[in-house]
Amino acid sequence: MRAPGGPQSAAALVLIGLACQEVGASFAVMLFPQTGPLGIVMLRLLFSAVLLWVITRPRVRGHSAADWRAVVAFGFVLATMNGLFYLALERLPLGVTVTIEVLGPLTLSILTATGLARWLWAGLALAGVVALGAGGWERLDPLGVAFALGAAVSWALYILASARVGRAFPRLDGLALAMAIGAVIALPLGIAQAGAVLLRLDILALGAAVAVLSSTVPYALELVALRRLPASAFAILMSLGPATASTAGFLLLGQHLSWLEVGGIALVIAASIGAVRAAARRAPSRRHPGSAPDEPLSEPVG
């Protein structure tokens, strides 16, 4: 399957995927009064797992105990990452939550980089965080910030865990199995928080919509786009996540940010793009997903 129209169309697909992802996150926030954040986490992981199993039909036989330990750990990280993200969304604006969460993979990229330039990107990211706070720490719920930082750490762990699973399982099999494990982990917590509301067909339909918008559609568009875009260009476009999240939060949720907070988000985006460009100079770009056995599996967050 090829992305029509070359790199420009492929870039448009990535941006559409980002927009769908943040629209899905906005719908999730709208469901919080009925399901709570853990209820929507359970619905998202459950429906995403079902869709992935239908699409990939993963093979469960022929794997070692070490492989299964890796995929179980991957599923646990996946459930934790999504749970902390939605718990943060309950207390913080969407754009601020995504910006803090991006600090996880950004920090991992900086720590694994070489040369003096990495300290420039680290400094930009730190300046962005300070600017977010300068917009008014009293506006940022401390527990929400803690949840977002936990999601950032979980995202970095996700990248490391997915690389291990990618070596042991065919490209999407590991993600499908981990998603199912994550759904099982989230199930009792989601039921405990949401209760009987999960039996309502409208809530189930909206939960399925969140799963499709937040995971299925972005992932499908990314796979198509990656066939025409170098991995470095793709990563730069994905660095725009905080900007699309802030836009979705403003348009769909009425979440207003101060100019200092907007500046902080811009600095974090600039740091992410700088770190990606530095990484691209260290390693040759790849166009096709799965071309390397340790390439992290993508499961959009947001």
C-alpha cells in the first residue's frame, strides 16, 4: 500500500492522524463525568485490543517464556501510560498534558545522544517547562502534573519495552498481545470507577469511537505515511503533538492557555525537533515500518 501524492500527501496524513488522536482525547475528556478517566482507559484499551486482534490475528504459540515476560511487561507499561495520561487529563488542559508527556521520549532521546548539542535541546525543554509554570503554577493541579510526569516516564519505558517485543514478535503481533494484556489490567479498575454506566450502549459506542480515533485511525495513517516519509521527517511531524493537542483543547473543550504557556509548548516542540534532527544525523533514515527488528512499535498516546 502506497501513500498517494508523495511526501506532501504523506505529511498531510500524519497531521490528520495527530488531529484524530487529539479529537479522540477530547471525546475522552467529555466522557469523564460518566465513566471517570479509568473507565475510558478500560474502554479504549478493550476496543483497541479487539480491533488489533481482528486485524492481525496474532500467533500465541511458539514463543519462549522470556518473550511472554517481555510482552506482559509491555502490556503493563501500556496500561500504566494510558491510565496516567487520562488521570492527568482530568486535572490539566489537554495541551499542557501532552507537552509534559512528550518530555519522556525527549529526555530519552537526549540521554542517548552524543555531543554538546543535546544540552541545547535539554535547555530548550527546561525553558519550556519553566514557561509553562510561569503561566501560573497555581493553574496547574499538582497531582495532575505528577500524573503527567508519570505518563512521560511510562512513555520512555514504552519505547524501550516495545523495542524488546519488536525483536521477539512479528511487527503487530506483540502490540496486539500487549494491548490485550493492558485491557485485562485496566478492566477491574475501569469497572470499579465507572460501574453500571459501562452497560449503556451510548457509552460503549463513544468508548469505541475514542479507541478508533485515538489508536486505530492514527496508526493506520502513520503506517501509510511512513512508506513515503523518512523516519526523521515523520518524527519531526510527530513532535507537533503538543500544538495539535492545544488546538483541540481550545476548539473542543474551551481550554484557554496564557501566552507564556503557549511559548512553553513551542519551546518543547523546538527541543523535540532539534533532538530528532540530531538523531537523524547519527543514523540513516528508514522509510518502511518494521525495517529494523528493534524499531519501537507505535501505539499513539493521546
